[in-house]
Amino acid sequence: MILLVSGIERRRECAVALQEATGEPVEIAENLLQATTRLRTEVYSAVVFDEQLGQGASDEMEAALAHLGTAIPVEVNLGVSGMERLVREVRAAERRRTHEEATAREAAAQALRGELNGTLTTLLLNCELALETSGLPGEATGRIASVHDAAQKLRTQLVTSASAGE
């Protein structure tokens, strides 16, 4: 859902154009106070701010921005911009958001793989050292070997998933 924040007369026309272009429902807030109220209760994918509303109302704009949540803000001068530009700006913002989310997911996955790899290295090394200990009962040796094999399998899965993600 998209929130359009504008006091201009053609705001409904802009909302219809956005809805048709994106396929997402569009709600309208006529001012920043209404926008802040809606942002506190609803979740939006994007919030389109008319640049004219932000002039001279920096406290109200900051209040609205503080409640964006995961919505991407788009600022457009609706007084001079055509519908095509409005749609283009929102689509570009959505593409940026999708790209940023994918990049963040990949960075998190790489960090997790790195942490797991370090832990697995420690586990494998300790298993190998334990297996070299003389005088271990056969049952203990078997269990340590089983843990070692499971850790090796997990490392292989991590390597495979890292290769598939590249």
C-alpha cells in the first residue's frame, strides 16, 4: 500500500495514476499530521510526499519520517510534476528498495556463513585432536568421529549454499 501526502487539488488523480501503475492500493493524507497518524497505524511500502508540504513544516515532516517504518520515502513536487514523473519516481524508489533489501540479505548470509565457518573449523580441529588422544574408549572415539563427520557434512552444505548464492 502507498501513502500519498499532498494537499493539491489533483491528489486523487495522482493516487489513481499511482494505483494503476503499481497495482497497489493508494491512500491519501492531505497534510503531514494526517500522514503521521496513518503511518502510526498502517504499514506502507512507499510514502510519496509533496515537496510543497515539507516547506516550513520541518517538525511535522520529521514526525512523519520518524514513523515511516519500512516504507520508502519519495519526495516529488506534485505542483509541477506530471503523472509520468510521479510514477517513474515511485517505481525507481521501489527498485532501489528491492536492490537494497537483496544486498542486505546477501551481506547477512555471508556474515552468517563466515561465523558458522569459524565455529565449524574450531569444532573440526577439536574433534581431530580428540581422535588423536591415546587411550580413548572405543565408544568415545566413535562418538567423536560421528560429530566430526556431521561437522564435515555441515561445512560441505555451507560451501554448496555459498556457491549457489553467487
